[in-house]
Amino acid sequence: MRKILNIVSLIIFFILLSSELNAQCPKKLDGVWTVTGFSGELWFAKEKDIINKNQQFFKGSAEGVFYSCDYGGQSSTYNSYTIKEFLKNKEFKELSKVFAENNFSNNKTEVFVNRITCNGKKISDRKVMYPFVTVCDSDKGFYIYEGAIITLEKIKNY
């Protein structure tokens, strides 16, 4: 009887663990992301000013090459799509090449389009980082910025 209880307990533990891991995908923003490359055209930014630079998110704070918020009412929300749904959306069509290059083709994989906002302490402090695209089970993120798609890689989790 004790052996059966141990086995059942282990099964329950692994079920709970796997459901917790699956729930983490959209909440993957917190951490340090490094800009590893881009495709397209940078209209005003210089490559040397963004490549190998970091973008960091931690709870109500952010600091980095594209967006900063010093605990000034930061919030984030996201929409999730399958890869197929995501690439059908005209707003994100230019990401199809980048997704193919990164082997994101499994239609069951979720894609998260994140909108990160900072209310700021004054009206002039208000900022938005959108769209920051993440893919479940990947440490890569993509930010459409100027005429380019910026590729970031998560190097540290919080």
C-alpha cells in the first residue's frame, strides 16, 4: 500500500510540475536579454549602439537599450497565438523570415506578443515597448524597431 501511495504521489508531483512549467511561457519577460542581431534596416539607430547591449526586466522595473521604467507603474500584457495564426496577422508578416531562420514552425507552439508600458512619475515619462515577441520554449525574443526586427536572447532569468 505504501508503495502505491509513493507512486501516486510522484505522478501527482510530475503533473503539477509540468503544468507549472507550461504556465511559465507568457511570464518569461523577467530577466536579462542581449541584442544578438537584426534583420531589415535600422532607420536612425546605429548598429554599434544596439548589438550586444542588454534589455532587462524585473517586476516593476526595466532598464536597457530600448526601454526603461524606474518602478513608475510598469505593466505588461500579451496576446497569444499559434505560430500559424501569428504569421497570418498582417502586422507581423515580416517576422516569417526570422521565424523560419530560427526553426519556429511547430504550429502547436505558442507565440506571445507582449506590450510593456510604463506610466512614469510624470506624463513625459510614459513609454511603451511593443511588440516584443517571445516564443514558448525558446530564449529568443524579437522586437520590431524602426525598419528592423531586432533579435534578443535571454541570458539570465529572474
